[in-house]
Amino acid sequence: KSKGMKRHEGRGGGQSPQQPPLQQQPPQQQPQPQQPQRGQPPQSQPPPPMPQQQQQTSPFPPILRPTSGIDAPDDQEMTWRNSLVELQQIISSAGAATEADIVNILQSKPDRQPEIEMGLLHTLLICSSQEKEMYFRCLERLVRDGWAFLSKQLKILITEKYQRVMDISRLHLRFLIGELIRLRVPELEALIVGLVRNIIPSDLAKNAHLLEDMMEYARDRELLAHLPRLSSLFFFLFARIASEKNIPPEKRNELTDLCVALWNPETCQVGRAGLWLLDMGKKLGPQFELLLTDKGDDSIPAILCSYPTNRRYMVALLTPDMENYMMFILQNVKMGFQKRYQNWFVTKFLSQDHNETLVPDLIRYIVSCYHPTNSVLCSDIVPRWAIIGWLLKCVKSAEASYNAKMALFLDWLYFDPKKDSIMNIEPAILLMMHSTTKYPELTQELTDFLVNARDTYPVPRQGLVSRGIHNSLELLLSKGVISSLLPLYLCQYLNPQTRSRLFPIIRQFLREEEMDPQHVQQHGTGRPVPQPKGITPPIGAAGTKPVIPQPQPRVGQAGADTGRKPGLTTSRSSVSTLASERAASSPASSEPMDTEEGDTRSPHTGAEEEELMYDESRGSSPHSSPLVSMKSEISSAPQSPTPFSAPSLNRAARLNPTLFRYLSIS
């Protein structure tokens, strides 16, 4: 290539652009110049690199941390970087050296306004600490749309990519937000809410600077007067962080004082979730006693109980990544395949012990913020109650478990059909009802919490809690979410104390036929049900053991199967019928039933034969001898026509010719 370059220059084909020597260029940042081919004039400028090459060889430091090798390049980051490159080319081509020269040059290009603003924003986030103020002044003089375009770009950066922002860029972003607050730009509230969502209450070490900024904004009375909804958001955030055990006492006292100072009529919008957070914080210190004093209908607890919590407050407690991961599971994963996605979620967000305090926030989000549509409810997508049951299993400490159950039943305690949605109380009752057989210990825990929730509150609130639980059960039964509360009462795992306290609550919702002893025996638990003392038992005399009826085979129409596994129970009359059908069968039948003489092989494996011979209703072992099991079936079978149809018997004989031959001889 060097000989070709010299030969080309000797012919006078033009001069190639002067390039610095290669030893002065780092090979990682500056690629080698493209050499002209033979017979073509040299190019004045090398062709622009591809976006991926530009990202790898750009001399500018990045805003975001690099992703893994399997992730696709970030399109938004590439757009910002290209705008920065274009801005540098405009400035360098004009030879601008001072701030005034840069502003004059950029003002002369109104057609490139979006690229110029994005380039200056990128430059401000990656420049040195001494230059950030100069670039902000340039932005302030060049912006012509009231910061609308840049506010939109900052919102994307804060809400979607803040966890990947470099440390130096985070510091400059804090400076930029402070200047925008001073200017009162539009979309300012959305930017502050985006910063609040990136605060993880259980891990303040990573976002301590964000909490300090929010506390400073909460002390700015002019800002709260300009954006009044921020006062309730800060109250909710500080009350949630003050309920953490791992924060220093001095910081908890500061947060509590701010909560007391922020209380105003606008703060009532936090609703009953704010009262829940105050109750959690009261256990760690007496600072919230002033707010939680019950003085009648005008007290703070009475006011908060009457307001359902707005969705935006619960969303503020989850990071954007956590919300996206959870919504993917709730909207796309099918029931039975959620195990790997649950492990994936735990590994990313709940792997450390102190992160279990996030479980109540997740449960409150699922209960109050995500209400699936009818199409999702009718599909095989994993339901909300299954995800909540898994989250309850993730907590280990008693305090976190109590807070998680309170997050689940919070709407039950103050439910008002005129203000609340039935979707807020549906997951709890479905979780209890679906867990009665497979996870009865979970049903016991939830039921015990529900029946004892009234006693955990002061006397002025106990009547309100009792009325809320009554309204919840009444609406669930009237809307058909559940058909009866009797299965919950007859759950085997309920201890006598829980059952005795549950019966007065659900007694008025039991129908007359459900109170009948025969009905209870048909749906009983198989063991005596402890009766509440001093209350008329609903199942007859105390100590009566419900009798579980044995399942009977269904008698269908002619030629219909009864639902039992073929070849399990056969009477002598059915054997004769089977023999006559075998003799009358056509040799050209597509389902041959006999084999050659002496052939005892079966077309199925031994495991399949054992499965076919296993009678679940009689409790016979699947590992017992099939021949002995069948002989015992025949000897004990009643002398009545079999309910099995001819096709079922034909299939039974075809599956095991040896047994068929033995039965025919018998």
C-alpha cells in the first residue's frame, strides 16, 4: 500500500489529507486512515464510521455504563453520541474559542436546533466540573421552546436509564436539575418523580445523594407552593424510608420531622397506605405518635382511612426496572411456567436479606396498581394471587411477614364499596381459597391474621375495621368471586382458636343448606371439626365426624366412557360380554385384540401397565401385582351390569392380552 501511495503521488493525482503520525495516535481510539485505491483520486475526508464503530472508537467518555456483550446497542445513547459528534464538528470547523463565539455560531443554525441541544446536554453531563456551568449558560441562551425538548430527553434518561448513568454524570445531572428547579421549567414534577422512583428504601447506600436532594427540595416552600402534589409524595416517601430498621436514628428523626412539617390537607391524598406506613414507623420510634393520635373523626387516622391510595404513590416505591420485570411476569408468563421467572426476579432484586422489606411494596403494587383485563383473567396467564403467594414465601423475618400480610389485607380493613374496587380485595380471598388443599399452612396464616386484625388497632378504629371486613366478604359473595365460605371454615389446617374466631365473622354469609349437618358432612374435612364455645355449631352434635362418601362411577349413555381408568374393575357379566364381542369381532378390524398363542408381551411398558392397573379411588398400590389386583377386583365386584362401555373393555383387553385371556378363562 505504501508503494501504491508513492506511485500515485508521483503521477500528480492530488495530495492526500495530511494525517498525524501513527505513533501519536492510540490504536484503540483512532483507526488507521483509509488508503486510496489505484486509479482513484484520494478522498478529502474519510467516510463516517458506522454507529457501532463510532461507539467503540469515540474519544468522548460515555454517559451510560456499557451493557453486556449479548445486549443490542442502545439506540437512544447512539442518538445522543451522534449529536455530540455533530456539535463538535460545527464548533471545530468555525474555530470558536470562547463561550460567546460558541453561542453565536450555534445561533446561526436554527435548522439544527434539536441536534445542538442534545449535543450540549451530552457535553454538560460528561465535561469537567469547572466547565458544566459554562455549558449550562450556553443551553440557557440557545433554548427556544421553554426547555420542552430537553425535559423530554432528561425524563427518558432518569426514568429508564438512571441505574446505568456514570457517577460523574449523576453529579452533573443533580446540578442540572437544581438549575431547572430555579427556572421552574415545564415537566419539572415528572423529573422529580423520576428521581424519587430511583431511591431504593431498603438500600440507601447506593442512592444517599438522591435522598439528600429530596429532603432539600421538601424544605423549599416556594417549590412546594409551585408544585403542591410534591408535598404528599415527599410525605409518603419519607414515611416509607423512616420505617426501615437499617437507617441511622439521626436520619430517621430528620425524616419524621419533615413528615410532621409536610402534613397539610393536600397530604390526605396518600390515603390508607400512608396510615399503614405511619403504623410501621411507629414501631421503631415514638416520633409518629403526634400524627397517629385518634381524636375522633377529625383526626389524621380517621381522615386517611377514608381515602383509597392513589396509584402514583405506590408506583413511586418501585424502581422502573422492578416494575418492568414484575409486569412482564403478570402479563406474559403462563401458569405453571413461572418458576424460572421468579428465580430470575429474586436474583436481581431480592437476593440480599435486607431487600425482603421490598416485598410489602411489591404486594401493594400488585393489589392496588395492576388490575388485569377480562382477557387476561380468562387466559392461562399466572394470576395475581399466585404471585402474591410466592412473595409471601420469600420473607423470612416475622416483622417483614406481618407487613406483607398487612399490605395484602389493607383494603379489607377499610373497604367501602362506594369508593374502593373489588379488584383490591380479590387476590387475598382467592389465595386463601386456592391454598386450602395444597398449602393449608398459608391459609391458616392469612385467616389468623384476618380474624385478629381488629384487635391490633385502637378502640376508635376497631368498629371501622369490622365494618370493612364485613363489606369485603359481602361484595365478594355477591359478585361471585367465591361461591361459599364453607371450604375456608372447614380447612383441615385451621387451629381451633382461628376457627372459633372465624365462625362469627362468616356465619351470616352461610346459606341455610350450608348450615345443614348433611351438607357439611358431604363437604367435610374427614375429621371432627372443633366447635366454637358458646356458639351453636353448624354441623350438629359436637364431635360428629363428617363422613366422606366414596366416589361412584358415572353412568353415561351407551358407548360413553365413565371417567375411570380402563381395565381396573370388571364383573363376571362384563367378562362374558367382552368374550362375546371378541368372538364377533372382524379379523380386518383396525384394533386387533388378540395375540398369537403363547405370546405374553404387552405393547406398553411395565410402568404404564402399573399406571393402568392403579385404582385411586380404592387406594391400591401402583406397585402391586396387576394379576392379583384384578382378581381381588373380580371377587369383590357386585353381580350387576358393568357401567363400562364396550369400547372401554375392548381397549382394556387390547392393552393387556394376558389379563384378558385369564379373565376369559375365569
